[in-house]
Amino acid sequence: MNSVARQALMLTLVGGLSLAVAVAWWQLTEEPIEHAQRELQSRQWLAVLPADSYDNDPLQAPLHLEDTQLAHSQLLAGFRATLSAKPVAVVLRSRTQGYAGPIELAIAIAANGRLLGIEVLHQQESPGLGDRLVDPALRWLDQFIGRTHSDAWAIKRDQGDFDQLAGATVTSRAVIDALQDALRYFDEHRASLIEGNPDE
């Protein structure tokens, strides 16, 4: 066997071994990575619920949602939270169009129809504008907690109750509209969301 053939054989063996190691490593790490991603998603989505307000895993209780294209947003998923097997809240995943792209929200609504919490899951707004949406010091989303669909919903620019994000009228309006949509949807589908059977 000449030196060129030996070098080709060695390269083939090294390449095959490298590929085998890469495949084995991927198989060993795939499940832990997926588990970590699910845990992160679960913590982010369920941050909208007070920790002691439920004792099930709401993400394991998905709801069947009908008519999910709403006036200003779209519902992507819904989950029921229970405490001692009694329904206490619904978490809705909503997508609305912001100024620079879609904004995805987790919206928790108590069984009585009051807004429990809002979490921004994803946003593409301009730096400085979208950042303020999730800024823990600003706490802009907190002003909506406790509201219902039947409450008056107008930002102060319109002589209403809510401050808009300065310089981010489109973003502010998109979030407010998505919250109103979710609360209206809850009111219209309360029986199936609270008492109906979760998807299997």
C-alpha cells in the first residue's frame, strides 16, 4: 500500500471515528438538553401564576381552544391550573403584532375572570422599546393585574387608566389589545376553559 492510500485510509478512519463520537455525544446530550428546555419553558410560562395558587402541572393539562383568531391577536395554546383538583386559573399563550414583529405573551386569568399575571415570552421590538416591556424595574405590565374584560380599557393618551410605554404607542396598544382579547375570550368560553376536559 503506497503512502497516498495509507493517508486516505487514515483520513477515512479518523473521519469515521469523529463522526461516531459526534453522534454518540449528541445522543447522550439530546435528552438532558430537551429536559432543560422544557423546564425553562415551564418556569417562564408559569411565572404568571402565584406559586402557591395551584398544585398540578398546568402544562400537562392543555385545553382545546376553538376560534383562536381573535380581533387583535391569536391564541396559540391554553392550559388549566388546579388546586386540590378544583380549577383556579387558565394560562393562555397569545401572539399579537407589535411594531417590529410578533409579541408572544403568557396570560393567566383566574376562574373569576380577573387577570392574574402577564409574561412576555418573545418579542422583537426595537431595543429600548421592547426592553421596557419586560423591564422588572418599570413593571409596566403590572398595571393590568386584577382587571377584567368588563373594566374600562384605555391608555392615558386616550384619557384612560393606563400609561403607555413612552415612544412605543404601537407596542403598548398591541399588548393592551391582546390582553382584552384574552379576557373577552375567557368570558365567552368560561365554561369549557374552567370546567371542560383538558385535551388528552
